[in-house]
Amino acid sequence: MSIFLSNRAKENAKGFWYGLLFPIAVGFGTSLLSMFMVLRFETSIIRDSFVEDVLLAIYLLGIMVIWPLFAHRLFSRAKKLGKEPLINGTRMSIILYLCFLFCIVLPGIIFSVLENA
């Protein structure tokens, strides 16, 4: 009996973590990059312009749109290829996205509406 993991177990874990973390990293990375650009060029030509509005829209779209769309694309690709660990990882990424929406975004919207009423 070997104390080392088999190659199949390593590939399964690698596929799961790739499916879970890659959509999250792309979504948050897009948001962080656009926010960095807005903060970096705060006093330059970007301030009070159309470019700032576009960068702030990209900031919101990174988490709200790019993350689930990228996870869905990986999910459909994994399903077509028949890679079960990647399917499970992307499914978990989508579940985490829904938890993010219901636990962070939805209460923020509700509290802001109640505060303004």
C-alpha cells in the first residue's frame, strides 16, 4: 500500500480546483483591475469622464456577470468533454456565486432601499 496519492486522484483534485477557482479569479480579477485603474488615475483625465463610468461598469460586471458566465462556459465545456471533477468544480463555483448574491448583494440592496424610504 502506497502512502502517495494516485495520479487519478491528483488529476481529479486539480480539475475540481480549476473549475472552482478559475471563474472566481477571473471575475474578481477583472473587478480588481478596473478598480485599480480608477484609483490609480484618480487625478488624471479619467476623473469625471466617460472612461471612469466604463471602468466602474466593468468593476460591477466582473463579479456580477463575468464570474457566472465563465463558470457556465467551463461547465458546458466540461460536460461536453465528460470531465466529472471539472463539472463538480464549476457547479460549486455557481453555488458560491448564488450564495454571494443572496448573502451579500441582496441584503445590501434591501437595506439601501429601506434606508432611503
